[in-house]
Amino acid sequence: PLVAIGHAQRADAAEVARNPRARSAVLRIAARRQEAA
């Protein structure tokens, strides 16, 4: 599970690098992931 989270975070970082406007959505998704964990 921790490895999968690491991969997801790296994918999120890559997405933000491509599209800075996606940052707020990525942060919301990350918050939801932490709540589910």
C-alpha cells in the first residue's frame, strides 16, 4: 500500500508539473486519500 501511495504521489506531481491548474484538484484528491487511509 505504501509503495502504491508513493507511485500515486509521483503521478500527481507529474500532473501538476504539466498542468499547474490541476494542483488544487490534486491536493483535494490527496486529502481524500489520507482520510480513506
